[in-house]
Amino acid sequence: MRPFFSIIVPTKNRREMIEKCIDSILNQTFIDFELIAVNDHSTDDTLEFLQTINDNRLQVILSSGTERSAALNSGLDISEGRYICFVADDDYI
């Protein structure tokens, strides 16, 4: 079934910040959403961390490695939510 909304989080080499961001999203009481983390070719362990998260609402995808807007567009391309929300990797909700 289609999620109510999609949350897209682009990230690149922000392992020290992404954990708090992802935790804050997944710990919301409203659960009808998908979370799309777009890794923009990180060279630190951001991707490895994201792959350890066991939550069926999370999808981790790779972007082309060009820029933040390309990462956002990669997330938009696969999003299925009725509404879209962007969250920066250094923010939390």
C-alpha cells in the first residue's frame, strides 16, 4: 500500500550526524511513511551505517555523486508517498 508521505534524506560523508537524523524520523509515533536515505557516494562509513538499520520503512539508495540536487531527485524518482518531505542529514524531527 502507498505510504502517506515520503521522507527523503540526502547525505554525503556525514556519518557523525546521520544517526541522530534517522533515529528521530524512525521514532515518530506516526508510522505511515517511507524513509529514503540517498547516499551520495560517501567515502566514510555512512553507507555501512545505513545498511545496518533494520526497518522496513527505510530504503537506502546510491546517487550519482554529483550534487545535492541530484541526490534529492534520485529520492524523488523512487518515492511513492502521497506527499514529499525533505530532511537534511544534520537535522532531526
